[in-house]
Amino acid sequence: MVMKNHTKARLQAGETVVGCFVRYPVGTLAEFVALAGWDFLVLDAEHGSLQPGDVEDLSRACELHGVTPIVRVTTNEPSTILRFLDAGAHGLQVPWVNSAAEAEAAVNSTKYQPQGSRGLAATRSARFGVPESIGAYTRRANAETLVVVQVETADGVANVDELAHVEGVDVVFIGPTDLAHSLGQVGNASHPEVQTAMDRVAEAVLAAGKALGIFVSNPTEATAWKERGARYLTTGVEPLLRNSMANYLRTVRNTGGETE
Ligand code: 3PY
Ligand code: MG
């Protein structure tokens, strides 16, 4: 981790942060997106093809422009988390966290002693051990690395009170697509049953004093979730491009008098 984690600092100060998922292994794309001025990018290895080496390049692109690189890993396994964090991400986002024990496992994999048991080596994340001792690095990494756990199943919702209280978890993040799927409302996150489950998560997370996060597809959803208490608002390259392409084509075709 090369720089101060501004996203974590802003969350700790009670502020709202705004980020974007990038799931393609192209450093130039990450750099282009980072230049828009996001607080953070989530480098998505869960639903993207990113390998630890890609996360290394994309993290560099973020760091160039003062944007916090956070990696969404494939699984909640110590050996997987280790490789993605060693590449230099400043935060970890873990999908499908269904219980307090799973949230504790994520924290344990992220933190060095005494808070956890992450494997230690002089990797990129430790700046290869060049400018500071390994001990100084572990203290800084424990303080600076952001931990985000995703609640996106019926089990996760059922266990959200305990899960949200786990020490070391900074953000509890709602995954609307998987949550709707888990509740039998495939592709319909606006269904009242899904919305009630989201309210349940929001209530538990805010009561635990943690930051609430969510994936949003457009500015209207982002604004609505800000009002519902979310402070870690994350969209993605795809919804942004999808919305923008559709608007462009609609406007240009109508202006040009072309038929659809
Ligand atoms: C979901 O909606 O399931 C997510 O994981 C969003 O990132
Ligand atoms: Mg999901």
C-alpha cells in the first residue's frame, strides 16, 4: 500500500464515498476511469477475469491519480485474499459473506498480527521492504486497509446483526442482484420482499455504527440510497456506458430524424 487510504479516512470521518467497479484487465482503462475523480475503484476479480498481476497494474493506475484501489476477490479464502492484497490493493471486498464467522475470517485474512494472521512478505503491498521495516508496514497496513463484506443472500440478511458487529469490518455492502436472486426474485431488486430485506440490512448496519454500501446503476438510485443511509456508493463501468450509449443513440437518432 503506497499511499494513505483516503476512502477509509473519509468513511471514518462520517463522509460519503463514491466509487466504480472495473472488471477488465486493462491498466489504461483503469487510468481513464480513475481520472474522472472517483474516491475508489473496485477491481473486480469475482465477476471479472482479473488475476493478481492485473490487480497490481490497475492499482498502480489508481495510485497515479489519488484513487483508492479496492479488490473484490473471488472467494473468502486466506490464500486467495493474500495474493490479491499483496498485489497492492488498499482494500478488500469479499462477496457472499453469510455469517459473523465468515466476516471474522475475512478480517483475519486481511490483518497482520495482532489483529489477524495474514501471511507476511516484502511484496508490492509492503513496498518490497525498501522504504520502511516490515514491522512498520504491518502496523500501517492494519490501520489503512479497508474491509468490505457483501451481504447478498437470505442467510446473510438473517445473520446481519452479528455480522455487522464484527471488529475490523468497515463497510457492509448490499449486492442487490444476488440478493434478489437468493430471495427468488431473479432480476427484480425492486420487489417489495427484496426492498424489505435491504431495509433490514441498512437498519442493522447503521445500528452497528458501520458504513453501509451498495451497488447502484444510476444517479437516481445513488441519491435514493444516500437518503437511506448508504455512504459507500458504487456503480460500474457497464451501467455507466449502458446508460450513456442508450442516451446518445436515442438523442442522435431522434435529432437526426432517423427511425429506431
Ligand atoms: C450484486 O448485486 O450481487 C453485487 O455483487 C453488486 O456488486
Ligand atoms: Mg453479487
